[in-house]
Amino acid sequence: MAEITAKLVKELRDKTGAGMMDCKKALTESGGDATKAAEWLRQKGIATAEKKAGRTAAEGSVGSYIHTGARVGVLVEVNCETDFVARGELFQELVRNVAMQIAACPNVEYVTTDDIPPEVAERETSIEMGRDDLAGKKEEMKVKIVAGRIGKRLKELALMDQPFIRDNTQTVGEMVKSAAGKTGENIRVRRFTRYTLGEGIEVEESDFAAEVAAMAKAA
């Protein structure tokens, strides 16, 4: 297997227009063979999807998913470029899959890591810097360790970085790119809302034994 160098990744990116991480994964899957890697990207629809990412996507669909038992519900907006694609079976299936993914990931709060407010990262960094297991370590080492942990934590909050529940060999972001490649349009998940039954409601806990005792005294 050929070594996956930064130069090889860049060459594939220049050739296909795909992102750096997608190119690296394609080369890994293809044993370092650039030709096979380019074919892999085309098969996944990723190469063409990247070239369309800058185009305006104002059409699309608002999809919903209610989980069995009706305790969790999701609304999600997914955009594409034309109403024709929005009404198509492939796009509608994508919307359903994204909605189900959101329902299955209660910790996900944002579409991408770019959507996460800076104060969230700052708060998480402050918490990690104070961890007991970092006590006594040099400052530069602590910073490096915390940076790795924060990067992982932020990805846990982002929908696009989650392994797709129906095929964990790809992320949700890769699934969306694949659909974009197949439809020939820019597709993006814009926003979502998750509803959990009873969330935010304070339930007063009662002491059943005390209630029985009080009723007995009253009698």
C-alpha cells in the first residue's frame, strides 16, 4: 500500500474538487491508488458535490419523523436547488434519513461544527483544562491534549460528523454529498428541531407514604 502523503491528497483534491478529508479517505480505501481513489469519489458522488457547494439552494423540503411511542419528534429543513429534485424519491428519502438520524442522536445540537458558537468551545476548553488527569502536565502538553478532546467533543455536537445509522461506514455529511452528486444539485441540511416528550417540565415528586399517613390522620 502506497503512503498517503499530503502531496498525494492535494493532487487528488485538485483533480476532483473533493475535500481534503474525503480525498484522504478515498486514497485509504483505494490503497493509495489515485486513479481508483478518484473513481471511489465519483461513485460516492462526492467529487461532483463539492463543485456544486457554492450554488444557491433555496428549494427543498421540511421533513418530519416521529419515533415509535410518540415520545421523540423531529422537524428538519433540507435544501436543494430546484423543486423538481425536492419532489424526487431520492431527495425525499434523504430527508427521512436525516430526520431519523437526528432522532437517534440526542446529543447533537448543530448541523456542522462551524455552527457551534465560540462560547461553547470556550466553555468546553475551560472544563477540560481543569480536569484532574492533566494536573502536573506542562502547559503546552495540556493545550495539545485539550485541543484534541475539544475537537472530538465538537464533532459529537455536529450532525454532519455523525456516523450514518444505516451505514456507519459513512458520515451524515458524506451521505448528503453522495445525494448531491446523484441529483446534480447542491444539497444542504439547513436547520432542525428535536422535541422530546416532557422535556423542560418540572414534575413535583410526592412522598406516597407521607400522603397515606396524612390521609389516615385526617380520617
